[in-house]
Amino acid sequence: MITLHVNGADHQLEVDPETPLLWVLREQLGLTGTKYCCGIGECGACTVLVNGRTALSCSLPVREAVGRDIVTIEGFQGPLAEALRRAWLEQDVVQCGYCQPAQILTAAVLLRKNPQPDDSLIDAGMAGVLCRCGTYQAVRQAIYQAAREYVLMV
């Protein structure tokens, strides 16, 4: 039996400690916003926040997540979350939507580190999440919009 702290709540689960966190989130907890894509930590679709940093849940054994604060797109809240979601909608970022939860969580970490990024910081910060539809320019514009709103909030 292990206990995971996900989206502000503790969950006791009977699971093999080597199981990737992704499968525990999706299958045990029903949090399907975290996506499976490559399964080897190359595409970033499975990105979640662990202690405020991005983590690839497809390659993170659940034993390494015990005692840490895990946030999925379903539990991502607050002024920055609202600014990012609003910007994503207003900039019409989403096409297929598959990578968007990971894009938004990754953008949040980027903006927390640097609330006024330039193109190169955005490109570097977002490089770990691949988009099948190629919405990179729209993602960049949404990050700029969210950054402007976020700076006013903090």
C-alpha cells in the first residue's frame, strides 16, 4: 500500500511500486488529462508537476512520487492556471488537444521561473513537449498573453 498526494488529496493505493505514475493516475485515479504517447519520456505528453517541477509520468516509477506533491491538469488551479487557460482559448491554441495539458503545465513552470520570457526562453522551456499539430507559434503567443496577465496578478 502506498499513499500519493495528488491534486491536494491523499490517495491510498495498492500498486506495484515500479508502475509508472502515468498508469496510476489514469487507471487507478481516473485522471485522464495526463496522456500516454511515446511511453519512453521523449514526447512530453505525460507531463505532470511533481513538487512544482515538470516530470514525465510515463517514466517515473510511482515509488519515486511517494511523499511528493503531484499536480495534474485536473488539479492545476490559481491565478496562473486561469491566465494560461484563458490565453489558450483566446489564442485558439488547441487543434487535436492531445499535448495541451502537458503544454499548459510546462508553460506554468516556465512562467513561474521567468514571468517575462522572450522567444528563446519560451522555445527552450517548451522544447520537452512535442505537438503533433505544430501549434508552436500559437503556444508562444498564448504564453506571452498569460505572462502579461500573470505579471499584473503578482
